[in-house]
Amino acid sequence: MPINQPSNQIKLTNVSIVRLKKGGKRYEIACYKNKVQEWRNGVEKDLDEVLQISNVFMNVSKGEVAKSNDLKKSFGTDDRDTIVREILKKGEVQVGDKEREHDTAALRREIATLVAEKCVDPATQAPYSVSIIEKAMTEAGYSMRANKNAKSQVSECIKILQSDSTLPIERAKMRIRVTVPAANIDGLRERLLESVDKLEHEETGEEWSGTMLIDPGQFRVISDLLNKTVKGKGRVETLTFNTSATTAS
């Protein structure tokens, strides 16, 4: 719903209201969407870039500005910046039902897209569509966390799909190329292959080079092994992931 600025009745759009109850009263500030989280994350530090209106309200939608005496009783000061910072830090962002539904659906879709990009059918190594992943998420009863971004929830989602859905799914393999001086490959090759799902190709000249498929979690293991054994003389390159997500069902 558009909110009217009391001083000149300009309609505000793209607004987030942050509310804090203190001293028995309710206080609100009108902020730009996304700026509240940026301020809390330390990305945005300028309060004027966060606030749509430089006032503290009892009720933003009605244009009821908080009285100075009430602010002093509740916060111990009537300094606007001090009060706004406390509201931003401790207050609750008010989200409408339609906006919440939209944000929830968008986040769920983003998680499903990331899972589809990283996973395949174990039997065929073919990628799943995003819609199939979404159906599996529903079947597994997956509950996402609205206060966390999609990327941070992907690993947990994959584990839940593997344990609680009927969809056969595994992480897609990463294709890499490892190159080391040929003089160093004796003994190292066997240790490398312990972390490899499949050695697709290898050749030896002045350098030994191997193209292989690995679980993404083994990339750091292999990098650390090269750093310890050949000390800067070897290299590992990411070639591809063995899948790509599709949106069709």
C-alpha cells in the first residue's frame, strides 16, 4: 500500500517499515527496501541512504510522527540518528502478505535452480529440471530459512532431498586437469587417484597431465596435496561441471 509522507503528501513506494516496541509504545521508520539488510550487514553506513523520511513515527502509514517527549522517555534521548540506529538494529521489518509470498516463492525457486545446476541423476548423469527439483523439495518437506540467502541453503537442501525424497540425486562431478612435472608423478599419481571418481585421460612428456572427474568437495583436497608435494610446480584447473540446469519439466 502506498504510504503518504505527512509533510507534503508525496506517495512513497519501494518502502520497508521497521518497527520497534519500547517503553510501552510502538515506533516506526520508513526505509528503502533492501537498504535495511545492507545496513545490518555493514554494506550501507549512511542513514540518509536507508531512510525514506528523516523522522521517527508512531505510525508511518498514518503519518503520526513520534513526539520528542515520548522518544526521550523510551530511548533516553531525542537524537534522531541514535534512535534510528537502535530501531534498525533491533526492530522488525514489516512485510505484507503478498510481498512475503512473492519473496518466499522467489527464494525457493532460486534454491531449486542452484540445486539443479549442481546435481544429476546418478544413473544417467543427466541434469534435472528446476521444476523436478521443486517437486522433490515439496515431497521431502524441505523448509527453507527466509533470513538466509539461497546459496547458503543449497548443501542442506541436497542432503534432505537425498534422505527424504524418492528422487535419485547426487552432486554433479567436476572435471579438472592436474598438471605436475613428470619427475614428480611417481607415487603422487596413486595419491591423486584416491580423490578421483574417474581418470578420463592422461599423458606424459616433460609434464604429467591428467583429466579427471571428481566430487567438488575433493578439489581443495587435491589442491592441498599438490601444494604439499610439488610446492608450486603443479597446477589444477577446473574445466567444467558435468551438468547444466534446465527449466523445463
